[in-house]
Amino acid sequence: MILGKLIGNIWATRKSEELNGLKFMLAEEICENRKGKRLVVVDIIGAGIGDRVIITMGSSAREMLGRENVPVDAIIVGIIDEDCEIK
């Protein structure tokens, strides 16, 4: 899983049929080792710009949609309310 911050919306007027009805957003990774890397994510939980989110990728992302054939590689699975320190 990846931690990210949503920085924008993405609109696609022409896309694969399997992507119809999905909300696309631009996320920036916030973990130290990949900080600043951007990726397109699908939002199925109603997150908004500025939210810090948990992102899953690959087959786990497609499983969240319940469709194996959809061409999606990253999906938001949670909104981070607050950070915690692990000691």
C-alpha cells in the first residue's frame, strides 16, 4: 500500500468502456522513499483534493472494483484521519 495526498482531478472524455463511471484523481506519494511521485488513482470512497489517502495497486485494486478486466492499476481504499507514530 502507498500513502498519498490528492492534488487534483482528472477528466477523460475518451476512454475504455470499462472505465465509464469511475472517478479519476491525481495523487502525490508522501512516503519518504517515494515522496513526490505522482500517479493516477481511481476514487471509489469519495475522497477529495487535499485528503491524505491509502492507495492499493495491481490486482488488489481491480479486486476492489469487482472486475478483473478493468484497466486500473491504483485505487483509493482509505482516507487518513490522523497519523500515528510507531515506537
